Amino acid sequence: MPSANDLYRLVYLSRNALRGTGAPMRKEIEQILAAARRNNSRLGVTGALMFNAGCFAQVLEGTHDSIQSTFERIQCDPRHSHVTVLAFEPAARRGFGDWSMAYVGEQPIASDEFKHFELESGFDAAKLTGERVFELLREHLLEAEAAAS
């Protein structure tokens, strides 16, 4: 039985159930991010969210209990459907410790590897692993930070 204080990482994929396009969809994503950042800060959860018009992929890091309660809210959120857990396991350290919820969205992505991954997988859960999603999100965010410096 895990300790409530152990560090865990959950990676999931879900289908986007948001309606609309353009500005209304961006506003909806901004609301999701604002709520996630507020709730995650309070619970000590960190992570990253990737979104395209069809899917969400997200990494959550924190204690077992905080991850479970956060994920229960996500599963009940009508903006997600077909939620699939790719990984839920102990983690030695946080990969997204500086972000209550980093975001990789529909902006141009510099990494050729990420573009290839997106085209190859179509964010299909059968073609993804939790580790692969984690690595690509982390790589992209570190590239974006370096470019902004």
C-alpha cells in the first residue's frame, strides 16, 4: 500500500469533448488551465498539459492521494471523454517541479521529434506510453524555456 506522502506520476490521454473552435475553444482551455493551476498549487501537484483539437494528454505529479483526487475531478469533467491511463507509478523526482500546470497547446512546436510523434501517433492511446508522453512534454518545455532566455 503506497504512503500518502510518496511521489507519484500519472500520465493519461483523453478525447477532447469541447465544442467550437478558435477563440471560444481557447477561452475554454484558458479556464481549464486557470482552475488546474489554482487547484494544483493548493494540493502540491505539478505537471503539464498537451492539447490539440482532438485530444488532451497530461502528466500529473504529486502524492498518491493528491493525484487520485485530481484525476477523479478530471474523469468527471464533461470536457474529457474516453479517459485512458497510460501510467500511474511511483516517481523518483518531479519532472515538472517548476510548473503547477505547464501547457503545450496549438502553438507552433519547434521540436521535429514532437511533430513526428504527433503525426505518427495521432495521440492514439494504443500507440503511446506514459514514459514517451512524459519525455516529449518535458523536452518541449525545456526547449521553450531555453528559447525564451
